[in-house]
Amino acid sequence: MNSSIIKCAVVDDSRLQRLAIVKFIEEHPTLDLVAEWNNAIETKNGLLDTAVDLLFLDIEMPILTGFDLLDDLENKPRIIFVTGKTKYAFKAFDYDAVDYLRKPLKRDRFNASVDKAIQLIHPKINPTNDEKDDEFIFVKSNLKKRKIYLNMLKYVVALGDYVKLIMEDSDPVVVLATMKSFEKQLSEGNFLRVHKSYIVNLNKVERYNSRNIEIAGEQIPVSRHKKAALNEALEA
């Protein structure tokens, strides 16, 4: 497993709220869900046997609150509070919380909180080329800015005045951009335009020949004048 992966757990007495948080966790490339608990007592016992870096913690729970739980813990993981109330916000930061999220969760806000946790748990002073699993760009899709993790991007397809981003484990993302302008946003050395209508993530290429590239079983055409560049990039 990647050393930058963060082991996390969710604590909430509402099953529906836990499912909402779990969904965001499972779609995030840096998070590894190791446990779900529905109350503070269960969590306190579970943490004795389960290593957790980051806890998504509800505050209002029966018997013991999230604050009561933290008061009882000797070794605390990093905490992101998730609650429907704003009145606990100031108290939450007395517990050195990474962040305080309001229900219902918004993806962009969730990801911003996780980014804060990543910097605290795995600070990177001088990241090398081998440490770019968390590299991302922001794109505008459906009138909103969306974060795209480049290691999850398989390839890009021209679509008239738009480009379509084909992702791993999530739906395609359509962005208003030309291929030329979008190509400039991508990591040099990891992405190559192999056809007027396609840019590929070289790390995702499974097979190739002079005419086609295969990524996750999908065939992508290679232009004649791009064959040499493709060979050089993949055999370097």
C-alpha cells in the first residue's frame, strides 16, 4: 500500500450519515476506510485494536458525546468533526481538530478538509517525482470548480468545444476547454497527446502497438506521427 495512504474511521450514530461519509471516503484516493462505529463506547474499544490516523467524528451521540470520547482517549488520532450543528464549532477547535464539517456534506468541502489532514499527517517538504500520487488540478465542470487527482485520470477525449476526462472509479467529467489548453495543465512526462483527439496517462497504458493503446481494456488510436514519441516515453 502507498505510504501516503491515511487510515480513517467514521463515528456517527446515524447509519445514513455514516453512509454519506463513507461514500466520500471510498472515492478519495488517499483515504483507506478501516472501521465504522455507531457510538463513542464502541469507538473507544475499537481504537484499542485498530490503527487509525484520522477520525470523522460526530458530536451529538447517545450516552457519550464526541467530546466525551476524546476526553477519554490517551492517544488521539487526527479529528475532523462532522455535525449538523454550528454551536460546537469553537469548542471543537479546543480539541485541536483538523476541521469542522456541517451536515449535509459537500464534496469540495470534504476534500478540502482531507487536504488539511494530509498535510498534518504526511507533510511533504520537498516532494520528489515518485511522490506525486496526490497531485491534482482544478477544472470547471457544471459551473463549479472540481478537483481532479491526476493519478486517477486515465485519458482525455476531445468533444467539440469540450474535453471529456475518463476517470478511474468515477463517472467521466466534461470540461469546457480545448485539447491544447488542457494539455498544458497536465504533468509533463506522465501524459502524452497520442492523437488529435486523445491524451493518455502513460502510467495507465497496459498494451500498445503502432496503431492502438489499451487502457483498462479500452482501445485508443495512435497517430502515425506520434508513434516515435510514444515509444520513447514508454520505453525510457
